[in-house]
Amino acid sequence: MPETGLDAFTGVLDGPMYVVTVAAGGERAGCLVGFASQCSIRPPRFVVWLSTANRTYRVARGATYLTVHVLRRDQHGLAELFGGETGDRVDKLAQVSWWPGGHGSPVLSDVRTWFVGRIEGQIEGGDHVGFLLAPVEEGPPEDGEGNGDGPDGFDARLLRYSDADDISPGHPA
């Protein structure tokens, strides 16, 4: 059977975009993430996949906690900063307002829906590594968020993959 990719399958997906932030060893970093999902109900677990090419991954390897932020459509500028710049050249967190959440992981002040997760494990996945997170702290959802008022029951206010496809990555995957 010939080798095939997932383009036909993933081409119909339009998942939410996240910003993941981390602080460890006196360094801080953050990046735009499109590969992430809840992966367990009991116990609650979430996995985020970080590209091995970017600085956020390198900082996260030495971290105990990551913060995952859900972006809204009106936060395209944050997506451009965290996805279109590389932390190897730019301190992205110096350009936004943030505060140290529980356990010191950066929480973006302009994003209301977020959680801090303790890193429970790492999963090799090719050019990305999955960080399995156990939630330890979360921000409240915005009023009406997640109400399924968009097409196919999705929240129309969330920034989705198709909303961010105009961003040139700061690093190749």
C-alpha cells in the first residue's frame, strides 16, 4: 500500500488555536499551538503538542507546568505574535501583559480562558512532542463561551486554524 499523508482527513478539520506559555530555569517562552486536545475525563487530562524546532519546546523540557490559553477570533494579533515570531530572536512575553500563575507559569492577561497544567509525561510524535497535562488551576470561561453558536456547534468566537493560516511561522515545523 502506498504511503499516504493525512491531508485529506485534516483538511476538513478546523480546530481551535491555543497559545502555550512556560517558564523554567530562568527562561520563559510561548508559542501558537494547533495540535491539542482533552484526552481523558477521569482523571482530567489534556495534551498539547509542541514542535521540537521551537524554543518553547526546549524550555518546556525543563518545566513542571505549562499554561494553555484559548484564543478568540479578535485575538489574531496574539496568534501572529506567538506563531509568527520565534522565541530564538524575540521575547514574546515582553510584548504582552501577563502574570505568573500558580507555580510560576505565565498567564496572558488578555486571555480569560486558560488553565495551568502539571506535566505528567511526554509523548514522542515525530516532529512534535506531546505534553500530557493534569490541570491544577484555571481561569473562568467568558460569558456565553462554548455555547455552540457557530457552524457545526462550535463556538464562532474562537480563533480557529483557518483564521490563522495567514501567519507565516517563526520556525518551520
